[in-house]
Amino acid sequence: MAAVPEYFGSMVFDDRVMKANLSAEVYRSLRKTIDEGAKLNIGVANAVAQAMKDWAVARGATHFTHWFQPLTGVTAEKHDSFISPSPDGGVIMEFSGKELIQGEPDASSFPSGGLRATFEARGYTAWDPTSYAFLKDKTLCIPTAFCGYNGEALDKKTPLLRSMEALNRQALRVLRLFGNTEVRRVSPSVGPEQEYFLVDADMWAKRRDLRFTGRTLFGAKPPKGQEMDDHYFGTIKPRVAAYMADLNDELWKLGILAKTQHNEVAPAQHELAPIYTTVNIATDHNQLTMELMQKVAARHGLVCLLHEKPFVGVNGSGKHNNWSLSTDTGVNLLSPGDTPYENAQFLLFLCAVIKAVDDYQDLLRISVATAGNDHRLGANEAPPAVVSVFLGDELAAILGCIEYDAPYTSIDTGKVRLGVDVLPKFRRDTTDRNRTSPFAFTGNKFEFRMVGSADSIACANIMLNTAVAESLKVYADRLEGAEDFETALQAMIRKTIQDHKRIIFNGNGYDDAWIKEAVEKRGLLNYPSTPDCVPHLLDEKNVALLTSHGVLSRAELVSRYEVTLENYCKTILIEANTMVDMARTEIIPAVQAFALDTAKTASAKRELVPGCPCGCETELVKRLSALTDEIYRETGALEETVLALATVEDIKAEAERIRDTVLPGMGRLRLPCDQAETLTPKKYWPFPTYGDLLFGVR
Ligand code: ADP
Ligand code: MG
């Protein structure tokens, strides 16, 4: 086996390959497009296309595809082969600049939330040269944005790129105010930590709920769960270790910086974290990581579950979106610096994030809203649905001193004067880590922990980038006109702390008392469910933010509102139908079979021992019979509830009805089924139990 540095990125048309395979002139021109967004002329595109094709074909590729990220949340690709007929009856392999730059998939079946009626099937994909092309399954994949013919974004990448532009524009204004003339570009850096479960493929195949919905809809609590905390960072089992090694290889070949892996809190749960990179690449890489996690699992007889809550009573899975701001000169703007000036700048960027999170709590909550993630947020494990910021005691104390103009003990000069004092270095101490906070400062970055494990990280970062761009805009507008920069800066930081300190919370986010305090005393928003929060996407203040920074138009926002609610409804309805199906065709017959055999046992016993009371059998049959009756009743009731939705026309009303009637109906059906499971011997039970699934992989 070759050493990692030898094959790292071997499937990527990256900078090294470009340099080696393009003429100096073409390379320079392409770099200018990648780094500065300069327009690419067709001559250069043709040369790049030719080089890409030769490189790909030499590695066995036969096809190319524009790889894009529609609003479904997964990636899409339509493959075209390179072949082109030649006059002698054979074929040649061809790929033109035009084919590289733009594609026209028949896009009618992708959700657009009304942006594009189905009869206007045309949409086009446009090459994103900032994310390298790569090879996957003998296909050259070209990362692209996906738009309608009038330029309306039908995907997640377009608004993400726009939000990066908005943030860059405002951050540069602020940096110039600090006298920085060198930086030419500021980009968000993101490292998403990805949680997932691994279960045995044969067991998975026996569960229709896992196959159709990605989560278990039935299942009694196993005798052992996660109460011993013996899995977190525990020894990795051989089969899982082999999987992780294989997965790393595949990711490395694709130039994905897979770095850390460990067992998570729940049994069968694991995590993978890459080294952080620019957000649009991090987003592409995370999509690829999720895809490969599932593909590689199949080779090991495993199935990777990316659902946010595959098992009730066991921790769910999230994605920790570590976010910071990097300059093209290599400076992290969220890292406290060594000089007073750098520190003043750091505090301003820090305040910009605090203000952004407070002003747009709703957008952050909306950006992670899915039916799956609703099970996680608000349960006693993941961050709550209430958004707050954790700063740690040290930083909170410094902000407190600035707010009250009070002395800060660890600085000799007494009061913290921006632009004058050097702040103490903040310890990146793991004991100071608050794992319950939805949005935690961890020394030089923020960790947004509400993102669901199956979700694209694009949405969360679109909102975060844009909200921070807005804070920076407000700051730049005020500071550019200030008479004395330092006084204005100090005043503005103080005002941000005063206005937004309600969002700062360093305590236990899982505590019920916190939710009460957050909502009642601090006036923070609490939207436990998707239908609660998504309509606020169209609140005037949010529309104003996203349109004014050119990130999403009103029509694009309406489309996202519709698609998110539609997905919510469809997801839960598929779950409800799956439950009805499993209860009727698997669970009831299984319980009946056991009850019948128990009754037979009783009569057999009575034949042998006349007058035998058969207390156990009688009692069991009674209980099983009562449970089957209840299951039967609840199945019918759930089915009725689903059917009754046919009359609801408005998508918001439908989502609310589903939340208020279908979800509780599913809960009522599950209860007797899970009770029946605990009374029914394994040989009768139609599918693997929680115990089998969670402890089945050695
Ligand atoms: P943990 O949070 O588990 O202690 P780390 O803090 O080392 O682990 O890193 C978690 C993730 O954060 C990794 O993906 C890492 O690359 C990423 N990360 C580290 N520094 C930054 C940064 N400045 N900006 C964005 N992400 C970062
Ligand atoms: Mg972390």
C-alpha cells in the first residue's frame, strides 16, 4: 500500500494537476478566476476542459457530470460520456469548454418550491471553479451551481457563494478601517464534525422502518443503552476500524482532509472530523463524505445511518459546524492577537458574531430545521432549540469589564482599553468546554452545534455568513464616518455587549430552567418544531437581510420556505405509512402467533393436568390480546389521521396538522407495539431489536 502523501488527492484535478497539465498562461488565467472571481474566456475554458478530460480518461474515466446540490439536500449528477463519433465509424473522447462551463440537466423533477413550474423544465448548471473537479466511479465530477433560466438559485451552492461574497465585502471594509491594506479576501473556514451510526447490513435489511425512513419507528429500550458511558472514545471494534481505514483512504484520494475519528456517546455511534477549509469546499467535501460513508459501509456488510435520531432513548447525531474567518494572508480573525490593535479587531469581529446570532436566532434555527432534527433539538442531549452563545468565563469577564468600564484583574493597566491593552490569551482548555451550548466559542472559532447529521451544512453557513456580514456592515457604516476611530470603536463594542448580552449563556443548555429563563426573562426565541420556525423565514426583517446582501431574493426565499415544509410533511407521512404497514403486516401477526401458541400450551397443559389453572398462559394471552386490540385500533386511527390531511391545502397548515395529529398518533401506535415486543419471545418478533442493532457489530 502506498503512503498517504503519495495518493492523497489522486482523484482530484487540483492545483498540482493544473500546474502540471496547463500552459503557464492558461494556468494563470484560471487561478485568477479561482482566487478573484475573474471572468473566464472560452479559450481558457477549452484548454482546461481538454486537460481535465485527458487527465480523467488516463485514469479510466468514460463520463463526466455536472455535480450539484439541489434543494433535496443530497447531491445530484447526470452522466454524459465523453464519446463523440469520428468519421471512420469509431469514436473519440471529447470535452469542450462549453460543456465544462455550463450544463442543462432536465431539471423538472427537482424541488423548486414553485420557482420553476414543471413545464418550464429548463435549468442550468454552472461550473464553480473554486471547488476542484474530481473523479468518482469513472466519472469526472464538476462541482456546479444550479439555477433556473432567469438566474434564480435552485440549489444550496449559489446562495452559499453569494453569502461568502457578502461577508467578504463587509469584512474588508472593517479591515481597511484598522489600516489593513494587504488583505484581499476574507473567507469563512469551516470544519464540520460528522456523527453517524453503523449497523449490520443484514439486520438493517430486515427493518422496513430503517430502509424507508432511515430511523427506527418501533423498538423497546434494550436492557443496556448508553448509561454506562463506556462507548465514548472507547476502543474501536475491528470491523468498525476496518471500515474507518477504508473510508479514510477513499476520502484522502478525493483530497478530503479526514483527520479525527472516534466512538461517540451512544453505542454504535461514531464521529469523523476533517481539517477545516473554505466553507464552499467544506460543504462539497461534507456531501462527498456522507456519500462515501454509506458506500464504504456496504463493502463491510454495514449500513451507515446518517439520520438525526435513528433510535429513541439513545443520543442522536449532529454535525458540529466549526466556523471562523480567515484572510488570504493567513490570519484567523477570530483568534485573539498579540498586539492591542489585533485585539481590538478581534473583539470587534467577536461582537459581530454575537450581534448576528442574537439578531438572527430565528434564521439559525430555521437553517437546521428538518423533521429528523426536530427529534434532537429540545431533547435532553443535543443543544436545545433555543439559540444562545457560550463564551467561557474568561472572555465573558472581559466583555463584562468593557461593558461597565470596570478594571479587569489580569491586565496591569486596570481597565480594558481597546487598542491599548493586550488581552490575555484565552485558554483552549477542554474543561472549559461547554458541550450543551448550541453556539460555543472554542478559543479561535465558533462551533454551531445545531446542524443535523444528515443535513447539508450549506444552509447553516448561508445564514451565519449573511448575519455576520450585516453586523459588520452596521459597524463599518458607523466607523467609516467616525471622527475619532478609537472612541467610536470602544463605544460600539460596549453598545453591542449591552444590547446583545442576553444571548450569552455559559450555563447548562440542557436544563429546563434555562429554557424558562431564556424565553421568559431574556425574550429569546424558542421554536421547538420545524413548522414553528420556518414561516419566520419570510418575516420582513429576514427578507430584508437576505435580499439586501444579495444572498436570496424574495422569490428564492418563498421557494425555500415551501420546500422545507414540503420535505417535513413528506418525511413524516412516509414514516406514518411505514408504521401502519409494519404494524399490520408484521407486528400484529407476530403477537397473534405467540398468543395462539400460548393458548395452545394452556390447553395442552390442561389435557395433561385436568383443572390446571394455567395462570401464566391465561394472563399472557389476555395481555397480548389487549395489546393487539390496541395496536389494531391505533393503526386504524393513524391511517384515518393521514387520510384526513387530504383536505388541507396550505402547506403551513398541513405541516402544523401533521405535527399536532400525525406525530402524536405515531407515538400512540408505537407504545403498545414496544410493550408487545417486551412480552414476545425473539423467535416470534419479526425484526431485529434495539439490542441487536446497537450491539450487533463487533
Ligand atoms: P474538538 O472540537 O472535538 O475539540 P477541534 O477543536 O480540534 O476538536 O476541531 C474540531 C473541528 O474544528 C475540526 O474539523 C477542525 O479542523 C475544526 N477547526 C479547528 N480550527 C478551526 C478554525 N479556525 N476554523 C474552523 N474550523 C476549525
Ligand atoms: Mg468539537
